Amino acid sequence: VVAGFEPGLLTKDVYDEMANIADTNGAGSVETCGIKSQCIFNSLQAFHCSTGLPPCLGHDFFEGVFSYDIQFLLDQIMNKEKLISADEFNQRLSKCKLSKRDSRNRPNMFKTRARNSKY
């Protein structure tokens, strides 16, 4: 992960800007945060790779950005789709029985986002 860049903030506009930089300066440019070029699927009317591709959990886990994927998914489930509240999620999380080994690495409770906060 490039310093100053947060994976959860990769919007369509940010992706397009980075892809344009990669096309101009070359794929090895630090400013592109790993983006090598425009995705060919972005030419489809109802698709953009910054919002339409699932995260690669295997790579993300080993790259250390797995927590961003989980945070994004929880944000979708709780704040956008309203399938479960943060309080209900935290209550269920606290009731999960973990093995002795896993209990040392219990996930943190989900913090609710302030209403007028962007992130």
C-alpha cells in the first residue's frame, strides 16, 4: 500500500486519474498505486472495475489490506443496505464462541460512523 493512499477510497474518478497517469508515465509510476492501465471492461455501460470487481481476498490477506475489504463490506451491509445495525452486529460478535487459539485475536467491535462524517 502506498503511503497516503487508502484502498477503501478508490473511487471511479481516483482510479481513472491513476490509470491515465499509468498510461502517460508508464505502469511503474508510484503515483498509480499499482494500477497499470485502464481496465478494458470499463468501456461497458454499466460497469467500472473500481466498483464492480470483488476483492481478491487471497492477495489482500497477504498484502495486508484484508481489513480494508472487511471494513468496506461491513459498511455496505450496515450503512448502505441497512441489513444489520452496528449494535446488532457487535452483539452477535460478542456472543461468538472462539477457540482458545482464536480468542487471542478476537475482532474489534464495529464503530459507528458519525452521521455527518465522510468516512
